[in-house]
Amino acid sequence: MILKNSWVQIHKILLLPEERTGSLPPDTKKVPFEMWDKGFLMNDAKMGDVVKIITITGRIIEGTLIAVNPSYMHNYGTFIPEILEIDKMVKTSLFGGDDQ
């Protein structure tokens, strides 16, 4: 049982593929429009239940409970060697060398 006021993540399908606008690229149009959001659980629940949460900004939204104490998982993609060269070029341009 996950207790009320726990920090959780929910998931909800907002639009099915057939409900999406026709002006989307074909590969985008063939998948649902989905939402994942985090907030505080408004009632005790079990994983997989449809629940309501209060987000940090105070919105009350509903979705399927998918995680408890979710972490923030940000990344900027895989390593690209050219980025190191850009770093050197910028440092040289701004500071006169890369040993700053």
C-alpha cells in the first residue's frame, strides 16, 4: 500500500492515435499522446490504481500510478566526440586557449 501524500508518478493516455490531428507526421500520428507527471498522492493506493495527485504547481490530475519516489532522469543523449572539439574552439575563441 502506498500512503497518501507519497511522492509518486502517474501515466495517462490523453489521445489515442485515431484521435490525433491529421497534420502530424505519420510516425507521430500512429502512437498515442501520453502524459507522465509527478506529484503527491491524494489517497492511499496500490501500484497500477487510477489515482489523483497534486502536482508541485497545485494542479490536481488523474492517471495510473506507475512509480513511488521517482527520480529525475535527465540526460542529453550519447557521447558525441565532436562536442569536445567545439568546447576547445569556444574556449580558444573566448579565452585564448583551452588551458583556462
